[in-house]
Amino acid sequence: TVGLEILEDLPDVDVLIVPVGGGGLISGVATAVRHLRPSARIIGVEPVGAAAVTVGLNAGRVQPLERVDTIADGLGAPMTGDLVLEHVRALVDDIVTVTDEAIAHAMSAILARARLLVEPAGAAGYAAIAAGAVDVAGRTTAVILSGANVDLDRLKSLI
């Protein structure tokens, strides 16, 4: 439904950036968006310390991570699934990774500029743009910002 809601509000979207943990969200979003707006580029963003989908794509099969280490605990899946990996391979244009530092900076920027509190997982997409991992210049872009599930003491240390 997230992909459908984005297309309802922004039918001419050129680039859609989605945070990726195990890959379920991007699989669903990509299925809807690819069907209704095939020209849109769909980009997934994983934290460097929890890149389960990237590892699976590079290995050509599901590959459990030896270690998960990220501030974006909502994206800290230790592995993806076979079906999800196939959906991502078929429907997603690219997966990029961002550092925890970039995610923390993105959280701070989103809070300062947009007055939105998003958890680290939800800030990953904006982190990819701010870090230069995704070029959106001149393109109509949507970034999924999700969740405000962050401990206030932890928030102070992150921003």
C-alpha cells in the first residue's frame, strides 16, 4: 500500500528510495510501482553493517550475515528470503549502502529542516541522497521516511 499511496500523491515520480532490512517493504513497494509506473527508478538503501539483500544479490542466493552491526535496528535483518531476493532482483534498479554516520546525520537534518523525528531505519533513504550514493538532481523523487521509534536518550547521542 505504501507504493500505491506514493503514486496517488506523486504520480509522476521518477525515483523512489526505500529503506531495506530483510527486503519485504521494497518488494511490495516495487511490485506496485513497477506495475503502475514502470519508468520509475526504485532504489533500496541498506546500512553497511546490515546489508543482507546486497550480500544475497552478490552471492546469487540467500546468504546469512555473519554479523549485524548498525544503529538502524529496524534494518538489521540477519538475512533475506528466497522470494524477496527474486523480487528485488527482478523489480529493483539498485541497492546502495550507507554508513551509520550518514544515517545519524540524516536523522539530525530531517529533524532540523522538516521537524520530523524518524528512527534510524527511516532516515536511511535520505542518508543515501545526502551522502551522494543516489543522484536525484532534476528528478521527481520520493523517499520513504518511516518510524519514530527511537529512545530519547539514544536520540541525543545520535544527533
